[in-house]
Amino acid sequence: MRLIALAALSTLALAACGDQSDRTEAVEISTPVAPAVLAGVDLKQPIRALGTEPFWSVDLNGSEMTYTAPEPPELRAPQPAPVMQGTIAVYESAVQSQEFKVTLTATECSDGMSDRTYPLSAIVKIGDRTLTGCAAARSAIMTGGESGPVEAQPPA
């Protein structure tokens, strides 16, 4: 009886070690990707943060962050993916050995000079300078009117 049981176990073990290429199933492992949307703004699209007194802007185009102001120099740094924390998106990079950090918060914002309202507030830190302003999708800023909410237009 023991011999029969041992023979059966040996046969099963050999069968389990055999070629199983025809039994292999593709296992798809997917990591959920958090949507990169903040206050209705798709962060995968170009974003512009801007402020007044002094006038400045930061464009986030997907590959680089560009700071411009009336006085040179224009500053460019690689744009990382945002770190999302609830209603806040943070982009951290460096330019000329200085911190270049853009923090976008999902709160309505007024630039203080126009009648426009933006869906995001912005804090930009470059080295020891901190600038505050507003932000929205670049396309919404470029096509929006002079007053009212700055919102992305639905596709036609």
C-alpha cells in the first residue's frame, strides 16, 4: 500500500515539473494611477501660474517649468510629475542650484488686478523668493475673457 502511494506521489511530482508552457496564463498587474486633476484642471495639460506686483508667470508644459518676469533672466528647470496630496499638487525641481518649487492648491483665486477668477492658487518658491498668485490651464487663460471664471472650454 505504501509503495502504491509513493508511486502515485512520484508521478504527480514529475507531472508538476513538466513543461507547462501551454498552461501559462498572462497575468496583468496594473497599478492604479491617480487622476492628475485638481479643481477641474487636468494637470497633464500645460498649466500657467501667474502673479502681480511684480508681474511673473510660470509655465508647466509637461517637460519643463519656465519662470518669466519683466526683468531677466528667464529660468527653466525640468518638470517632475506632481506630488498629489489631497487638494494640493507640488512640483519640485531646481534651477541654478536653487530650489524651484510650484505648489498648486484647489482654491478659487483672484489675481487682484482683473475681474477674473482662477480655479487654483499658486505659490512659487525660487531660492529664497516666494511668489503668490493664481493658476489655470494655459489654454483657458489664453482663450478666456477679461472677467469671470477662467475655465477650460469643452471640445467643440
